[in-house]
Amino acid sequence: MKIYTKTGDSGETSLFGGSRVWKDDLRIESYGTVDELNSVIGLAIEECNLVEIKIHLIEIQADLFNLGADLASPLEEKNNSWVPRISENDCEKLETLIDGIDSELPELKNFILPGGSKFSAMIHIARTVCRRGERQVVKLERTGNINHIIVVYLNRLSDYLFVLARYYNHKQGKSENIWSPRK
């Protein structure tokens, strides 16, 4: 099987279920951003020296593949029953991770600037890509029939990525850079 099919040369692509849409369709933009997020997380994993975090991030990458498939599969399509859908259970797993690492962090009393370590800076980039994806999915939800839990999952994931960046810096002994407004 060749990697190229030439079916997208006209500027259209297929969703799961077979319907064709333009490559700049909001649904494609949404799962394209989720794919970008997954790639940024993959890069960050390579900078991480804590095995437990790597394991969690690889599990999240698998969730993001499911989430992308969910977005690529309109709910109204009849032959998409095989598609894995993001569930409340996936969101609860993220909440458990957030609660676990947040309990080990000092209380956040100020806004912080992204950075501290290379891994944490990459995780902050992932967080911002996640937020962009969330905004796109919210817009898509207003125009189409999608699984609402996707919005919830992306919201929780961006929270997780924020506390993860803080947690990693904390574990590595890196101080947080506090934002102070300039006058």
C-alpha cells in the first residue's frame, strides 16, 4: 500500500464514514490541531527524564488519537459505530492525575511565565496548542453534531499540562518565573 492516494489532490479529504469535505473545513482544522498537539507532546516526552510522566503522556497520546478519530467521525454517520469515542472516564483519569500532582505543588499565588526547564517549556507549548484546539472544537460544536465530551477532555488536558509543567520544574528543583506587570 502506498502512502499517497492522490484522492486529496483536489483539496478535499474523506471523513470516517466516507463523506468528503474541504481540507480547510473546521472539523479538519480541529483534528489537525489535535494531531499537532500530539506531536508536541511526543517531542516533550523525549526531553522528560521521569518515567511515570512519560507513561502518562504516552497514554494521553493514545487518547488524542481516539479524540481525533472521534472528531473525524460525525455522530450522524451510521457506519461509525466502531470509532472509539472520548468518554467521561477519560476526563476523570485526567482529573485524578491533576489532583495527584497538584497536591505535591506549592500553592500558586501568582501568574507564572512558561519555562523553567526545556521539558516544561515544551509542555507549555502543548498547553497552548491544546487551548487552540479547544477553541476550534467549541466553534465546531456550534456548527455540527460532535461528542461534547471532547470539549471537556481538552479543557482538562490543558489544565493537566499546566500543572505538569509546574510539577516537573518542582521535581527538578527549577524555580518558577513569576510574572510581574511592567508599568
